[in-house]
Amino acid sequence: MDFYKRALELREETVRHRRWMHSNAEVGLDMPKAQAYVMEQLKKYGLEPRACGHGVTAELGQKTGKTLLLRADMDALPMPEESGESFACPTGTEAHTCGHDFHAAMLLTAAKMLKENESMLSGRVRFMFQTAEETFEGAKDMLANGILEGVDAAMACHVGTGKMPIGLFMYNSGGTMMYSVDGFRITVHGRGAHGAYPHSSIDPINIGVHIYLALESLIAREADPSKANVLTIGNFSAGSAPNIIPDTAVLQGTLRSNDSASRKKLVRRLKEVVRKTAEVFGGIAEIEMISEVPPLICDSTMMDEMVGYIKELPIPGLTLVPNVSASASEDFAIIAEKVPSVYMYLSAGYTDERGGVSAHNPKVRFNEDVCPVGSASMAHCAIRWLEAHS
């Protein structure tokens, strides 16, 4: 079966899926419009979808053999869109600036093609349409609702923009592909006072500043310099008047690492430094972990297999780029930590000025020529992997 040829025949259908998702962008865990749309399309294709947490799942294939999970996220970002596309999201508050609309659309088409060729399957394929990847909640939500029960391996892909031609496949079979992310919220409790009487206060802003500096030193003096570790405080808020020392201050940030041991140590030290620094100045600090996602490390044997299968497809300009690593994070890592998994980046860029804007930018544009590439890759790899492991 030439899945790339069939995916080309279904290109406009895939594009329609993508544009519907794009125009109806939703964020977070609760995505009722996307959930209903995906279930409706899967039913049209002859599958029996069901809700799995806030996401959608369905499966097909034989009653015996191994089960391969194919996953797509489908959430947008809470931001305006300025792409100029005719199908841009009209709300002004949500936008598909990361490409998750493509992921859902390509997996829908892969599901259709696999249903058309169900007799070729040597096992089962389970589909995972996930919400809330951007907030690192969606994978955990579906895990808690049984998405991995009976699953032997998993596969996912992500489109990438930029000045790159269609046909680039980026992967990593020998190391960390994406960094961990531990998001945190620090609440410093002090004692408020009038600005004219600072001695009557326990200033949470002063404590917050010292926490910030102490965390910078944590990376500079305690992190292994042979590993990559990144700590960012992106929000520091306190008070509402210039002459009043407030009761509390809040700092929010992320800690990322490409090394599991470094991550474990730095998360532990992060909590210790925050609490002890507050105590030095007479205050109390609480730290809440918002996200806890490990590094994304693909199974090397499975990745080499999937790369071999992709080479079998007649994709024009196919170019394989190994050893790719990014300091961004991805909650598919939670899946990859539990079952052998592979993750790939597919170029959805332009080589002209349209490729000059990066993801998460309101002006970003993605090349829809990637649609048959992604759909064909998932369907073909599913057939071939199950065949090899029957």
C-alpha cells in the first residue's frame, strides 16, 4: 500500500480538518468543540471513538498482537492571531501558533487510511487525541483514564516552522530530544506595613529578590556544567500601591534539564533554597509544582526502525536529520517514560519570507504541504512496526 499516494489524494480533506481546528481554536484541558469534531470524523471513518478524560481515543486492527499508540495534541495557545490567513481564529484570544491543529488533522487522515487497510494490520492501533499539551496537563489526564492500558509502544510527531523545506524529518535516537520542565509557583508570605515604617514589616518583595538571586546561583554553582540546565523566572508580582509593603509576593518560573539526574537534584535544591531563603528574612515561602514533565528520550531501537520505514515512502526531498535536541519541553515525554516511544519533527516551513517567523508568534504561518507527509508517515509506520513485531 502506497500510503503517501493515498495521503496526497486525501490532502484537501486533511487541510479542511486543519483549517477547522485552526478557526475553532481552544486552549487548556476542556476543548468541547474539538472533542466533538474529532469524534464525529472518526465515526464517519467507521471507528467507535470515546472520550478519554478530556481527550478522545479509538482503536482498530486485530484482536491479537501488539498495540501501537499514535498520539496527536490539539490545543492552541491563549494569544491573538496575526497570520493574515483567511481561516485565522476570529476570537482574538486563542491561536494555533504551535501547529497542533496539523497534528490532529494528520492523525485523523492516518486513522481513515488505516481503517481502509485494517486487514493489513498485524495488531492494533490506538489513537490518542489529547488536549492541554501546552499546559502539560493533557497526557497525565489521559493516562489517569487508561490510555496506556495494553499499549506496547507509542509514536508522535510535531510540525516545525521556519525557513526549512518540506521533507525534513528531525529525530534523536541516541540522547535527550527535548528537555524536562518543572513549572513552579512560589508564594512568599511576609507582613505588610506602610512604606514609611519598613521596620514593622517582613518585606516579601525583599525576600522574593533574594530567592531570585539564590536560584540564579543554584544554576551557576550547583548544576553540572557538562549538562544543560535552564531556570527562568517569568513572573514576579507583589503589591498594588507604591507606598505599601504587601503581605505576599509571587514568583513563577520553570526549571528545564536534558539530564534526569540533574533534574532530580535541582528540583530538590530549588525547594530547599526557596524555603530557607525566606526563613533567613523572617518570612515563609510555599512552592507549588505546576508541571512535572521528564526529559523526552526516545527508544533508540524503535527510532531506528521507524526511520527505516519512513525511508520506504516516496516523499519528495526526504531528508533525515538525526541527533536533534531542543530546550523546549513536551508532555509526550510522560508517555515515553512508560512505554518505548518515538517522536519526530516534520518541517512545515517555507523557504521564502513566510518562514521568517517562529512558532508561538502571532504572525507564524505553516505550510500545508506537510499534511500528506505526516499522515502517510504515521499510517505506514504503524503497519510496518506491527508487522515486524507480530
